[in-house]
Amino acid sequence: MKSSESSSIGNMKALILVGGYGTRLRPLTLFRPKPLVEFANKPILVHQLDALVAAGVTQVGITLIFSHETEPLGTAGPLALAREILSSNPEPFFVLNADITCEFPFKEMVQFHKGHGKEGTIVVTRVEEPSKYGVVVCAEDGMIQRFVEKPQEFVSNKINAGMYIFNPSILDRIEVKPTSIEKEIFPAMADSGNLYAFELQGYWMDIGQPKDFLVGMCLHLTSLKAKGAKLATGDGIVGNVLVIGPNCRIGPNVTIGPDVIIEEGVCIKRSTIMKGSKIKSHSWLDSSIVGWNCVIGKWVRMENVTVLGEDVIVSDEVYINGGKVLPHKAISASVPEPQIIM
């Protein structure tokens, strides 16, 4: 027998915003959509789907409904396209940006949303430098009063975290045309007292660009460790690592995909190695992303957010400092300064 809370969440739907070209995460997104890029050995999108299922949502992943936009509809237009689906029952629904990582507290979000009883809930997170963002100003009970874009004087340190719960009535506010939910819909909802802020506890990161992808990976691994997840341990491991190859020093903060070969004497830290890649002996990787099916030669050094696209070959004894290498390239000379290798 399901509890009433679990049953209620199970009737809810989720709209995940996966549109866009993923340009910030290139070269990883040149040949695959950003939501399908592996983050900690699972596609970015799957982390959210798993969290929805864990919260009790039962309709995720059974039916996939694709929406083709003849022109980009922004962050609100897709809700209008999905009007018939999202309004099929009176339950509120989730709307999620696809390229964020956090603890995904969906049960707590639903409880908060139904507690205040208004039309919408925005998840917010605190940042150290609010002047870089648009901030959310809200009352003690969470009711949002206004939004301030990149404030020069301190008014709030809470920003939109890209996760929402809405009642179906929000769909009456949105037309099928290019619309920004943040700039056009939210201010009107706040003016009428219909929008509340749920403050996120724990980590949060937009992983839509390489340096933040790596930061998010570190935060995610730290969270796994705190939850008691089984991580590899041993003399050659430093910190929280998911997988390790033999005779190497791996960590901290490393994820290694399936079918990866790591030869003797390799040192890897704060990096992700994707499926099918090979790291030859005595290479050193720090703050790097190695795409699918790459080959890293012997005595190679890569650092400073170096990103290799799919099927890149790096010759022996090459140094790459912050290079972004497009897929199917061969690198035979060092790259001493950050640049794009085409």
C-alpha cells in the first residue's frame, strides 16, 4: 500500500528542458546532445530520471514524447507545447533544466509546494558572489517579492537553481511563442503573490561548461561518499574515486567509464575518462575530460581543463594545457597555451 504522499507524487509529471545546441560543453556535444553526455558514468539526463523515480514518480521513462520546435521557444514555450500532457490531471508538475547537478530533493519540494498552496515554486540556492547573477528576493516564508538582475548592492544571495513545480494553471499564462519563463512569466507570478522559493540544501552546479562539469563531478562524488556509497579503496587511491585501474595513482575526484584501459604508472586526478579510452603508461592528467575512445600516449601531461572530443589520439610525450580538441584529431605537438584544436 502506497502512502498518500507517494501516491500523489506518482501522479505528477516532469518536463525536462533538453533543447539547445550545447555549445558551452563542446567538443563533447558536437555529435551528441548534452543531456546524453556521461556525467559520473551516467548520462546527465539519467541522474534526474533516477531521482524522480526514487521520489516516487512512476510515469517517467515509460512514454517519451518528442517536441520539434520550428523556432526556439525559450524556457516557457515548451510548457505551452506540452499543455495537453501537463494538464491531463490536476496535480502539479516538475519542470527541470537538464544540465544541473544537486541532491534533487523532489519529495521535499512537493511538500513545500503543497504547503504554501500557490501556483509555483522555484528552487533557489545561495551563491558567494550574487553580483554575477540575477537574484531572487523573498520574504521569510519564501514568497518571492522581486527579481534583481546582477545587483551592484547586496539585496540577496539566492539565485534560481533551474528546478520548478507548477500547478497546471500556469499554462494559462503561456502562449506557444518564444517566451522566457524567468523574465516574462515569473515576475508576473511574483507580483500576484503566486510564486514561492524553496531553498536548496547541499551542493548545486550548472554543469553546462567544462570547468563547471568538473566542479560538479567533485561535488557529486563528495555527496556519494557522504551517503556511504561503495567507492574503490586501496594504496593507490587518494580521496573519493569511483573506479581504479591497477598499478596507478588515481584520485581524488576521478570517474572512469567502462572499457577503459589504464597502463602502468598513470596518475589521474580531478578528471573524467569516458568509455573506451586508453591511457598509456606514465601519463599525468589533472582537471581534464577525456572523451570516448581516445588514446593518450606515454608520458603525456594534460591539465587546466583540457577537453578531448571523441576518438582523439595524443602522441607520446605531448603536453596539453587547457586545450579543447575536436573529435577525430591527432595531436603530435604540445599545446602550451589554452586554445581550440580544429
